Amino acid sequence: MHPFARVDFNDLGSIIGWLIEQWWVWAIVGVVVLFFIVVWLLPDAKVKPSEQFSTADAEANEIALGFLQITNLPSGPWNDPTASGLGAREKSVLVDQWGVHSRQDWLDNIERLTTDRRRREMWTLYLAVRASLAERLGRTPKAKEWLAAIVEEGGDKRDARSFVTAIEYIESEVRKRVGKDIVSPGVFVKTLDGYALGQAVAMTTWGVALGHGDVGEAREIIRRINADARPGFSSWADFGLSYVAGRVMHWSDGNVDEKSFEKFGDGWSDFKAAATEKRNGPWASLSWSR
């Protein structure tokens, strides 16, 4: 018999009786609702550092540059230069993906990430135009202003428009998800180097785990990475936005939309954690200027 056959839709009592009989449906709905209420009420997880290493000195400040990549893998607590979270399987995957079969491979990877930095010449030029325009205007350029400046410099309007749209979409999504209190309207993408620089710090710690170097050498390499990287950014927020944008642009090949951002821009959640004081985020307590 059809389930509605016993229901008289002209009789309120009949309808209520039928609804009560569908207890299993209401049980499922109740469980789903309860799940979302609990998730909504639970506080966000706190960032847990290693107790073996400092969270407040210069060394902590320097390794924090690799927070997003270290957390993304993940390879252990953000302040652990030994990448102690890597097991045998994770190490094997790292060796295959990055080609770090030897100490020289490890050093070459770090060198590549701190020099070539996944750069594309045209993208670098477009962002340089924006940074220069912002300096002249004293504010973040609007999309039309940025595009006009690129064309004035001889850039292709169609290609530039696609790039400008992609970058502004990433900025909008990150600002919305991380929060305007962290990524304020005055923070915008000036370079995509943050992604590779964060990877370089993480790669340095991975090398220790793989036996290609020791902690002392890793600390010195990370110190040099920071010395070269810091002048290019004004704050942790500036760096974090660059990291997320660089990752999305690289892996999407510049074809940015909702789907590609969800897939490659997931680092925004770690960005928010890193910059939130209540979650013990290191970026919230460590000074960018050191």
C-alpha cells in the first residue's frame, strides 16, 4: 500500500498521526541537527606546539614562516625542526614527490624554492604594477585601475583581466573566511612567493627527518630564508595571503573559480588558526619584524 494511502489530508488529526508514525525520519533529522549544533558550539581546535622546542624566541619566529606548509602536510608540530610527525610512509612519499634522494637533492630543492619560487614572469610583472600603483595612490588599487595600469605598461588586456579577476577572487574568499580583522582591506597580494618560501622552510625540516642534515644546520638555513623573505612582506597576514594565493594560482594554472579554490585554497583554515590568539596561533604572538 502506498504510504500516503492511510492519510486524509483534509483531516488535521490524520496528518499529525501519520507524521508521528514516521519516527525514524525524525530520528535521522534529529541526529543531523544535533551534529551541526555541536559542531557550531564547539570551540575551534587550538594549535599545539612541541614542548621540546620554544614557541617565543627568534628560532620559533623563524620556523613559524613554514607554519602553513608544515601543518598542511602535516609533518609534526609547527615549531619542531625535526619534522617528527613524518612516518616511514610519509617519508617515502616525500622522497618520490620532491626527488630528495640525497643530501644534495635536499639542498637543491631549498635553493630552487628560495630563488625560482614557482614564478611566472608575466604574473610577477602584473603584481609589480599593482604594488607600484598602490604606492602612488596610497591605497589598494581598484580592479579597473590595476587593469588600466597593466595595459599602459604594454600588457595584454584579455590576459591581464583574467589574472586580475583570479587574484581578487582569491583575496575576497580568504578575507571572508579568515576574517577582515586578520586580512584587512589594506592587505592585498603583491607577490606569490609566500607559497614557495613556506615550502622552503618546511623542506628544511623534512631534510632533518630524512637524515640529510641536523637541527643546527636546519636552523641556519631557516634563518637565511627568513632574512631573504621578510623584506618582501609587511606582516604575517601579508605573507599568509601570498602563500594561499600562490598555492591556488600554481595548482589551478591561474584558472581560479569556486571549485579550484575549495581544492587548493584550503590553507585558509590553517592561516586563520595561525593568526588567532585564542587558538594559540604563533602568528598572533610573534612579531613579523622580529
